[in-house]
Amino acid sequence: MSYNVVGSRITDVGVLNAGTLLPNIEQSPFHQLDFVAGYAPTEHLKINLKCKNLLFQTQRYRMGDFVERTVRPGASFQLGLEYSY
């Protein structure tokens, strides 16, 4: 198991537009839980499983108090089979 937190960070720098200052766009903190496992049933065969973002947390990007966009990346799963001789 792997737990990761990405803190608040600036993704786009604010600009001056027609005399109005647009604030920076910041990504809100994002929590991610991953799972990685491997199993070798024989000397030559190995099975791997990777599961990412098991918390299904939404990523929010804010411009001041305004939510500029919301991203729902979902979870991803990967199954691998390795054979060596």
C-alpha cells in the first residue's frame, strides 16, 4: 500500500487582462491510495497487480474562490504477467 498527498500548488500563473488581475489557478490538496502486489507461483512465472487512486478523490482547480475546473481521474488497474527462462 502507498498513500500519497500532493499539497496545494499553483498550476497556472495569474495574468493582467484588460486592467484586471486574474488570480493564480491552484490545485487543491489531493490524496491518493495505491496498491501494488506481486506473486511468483513458479521459478519462471511472476504475476503483478497495480491499483492506483483507490480513494477516487476529485481534483479541484481554483481561481481565488471560484472553482475553475474539476477532474475526476477515477482508479486504474493493471495486471501483468512475466515469464523468464
